Amino acid sequence: MKEFYILNFFKKMLPIIAATMFLMFGTVTTAKAQCVIDLNLVSTSNATCYNDGVIRVKVSGTDFGNINVTSLQFALVATGGGTSMDYNSDWTTVSEVPGTDIVKEYAKVVTGTYTVKLRFFCFNISDWIDDAVTLTNVVVGGSTDYPVRAEITTVRKSMNCQPTGQMRLSMGDGT
């Protein structure tokens, strides 16, 4: 008889237990959305050589005080020309207003169009937030044409028994 009451009790409690678990997992999902961060383009500078273009961004937002500012990592995804770069923290801090915003720049950018992605640690949920904040169509202009002229001036064939061939190369400034 006692077994019947215990079984009946668990049957009645099952919907309550299921609803509680749903709310617990729903709360975790909602918590990720509580770390709201903005990423804005401040400026870009044209590349004058192969990789000296600059991208400057500002990280701010309502939950800025809930992120670990020293753990900010950025990635560049080349969407038109340029060179992609995995997440790293090699970006230089330009300015910072503690608890409000931080401006970072990366000064080794090749001419091209990029998507900037931000990765950061959120204290609210004690976890990393990946790819939630992106900035698209960031264009770094400039000319990376090299005014160099090269021409072969002398050629000597190799012998069959040894690699004795020579090739002389003359280089100039393109004029």
C-alpha cells in the first residue's frame, strides 16, 4: 500500500520536476543574452606598404562592466582580398574608460575587406562568448603595388654532371 502512495506521489510530481528543469535550463540560455556588448568601428587607415593598414574598434555596451577586458580577443575574416587572422589578443589598447568602454587597434592589416569578430569572457555566466559580436564590411584601403623591376641579365646552363648553372638578376626601383 505504501508503494502505491509513493508511486502516485512521483507521478504527480513529475510535471513539477520537468517544469523546474525547463526553467533552470531556460535561465542558463537567457543568461548568455545578458552579456550584451557592442563593437563599433572607430576608424581605418590605409595601408601604404604590404601590411601596415590599421583597424580601430570600440568595445562598449550595457554589460561592459561584466566582461574581462584583459581577455578580449579579436579575429579578422577576409571577405574581399586581405589576409584572415585567428582570434588573438595582439590588439593595442588606444584608450580605456574603466567600466564604460575600450578602444583597441590592430596595425598590421593588409589592404582588403574584413569582418571583425570579438571573443570575450563574461563574468555573468562564467564562460566565453564566441562570435556573438561581429563588425562586417570593414574596408582597409591603400596601395600595395611594389614599384620594383627585376630582369634576368645573364644565363649559363648547368653541366650534366653538376649544377653549375647561373642566373644573374638585375633589380631596380621600377623606373
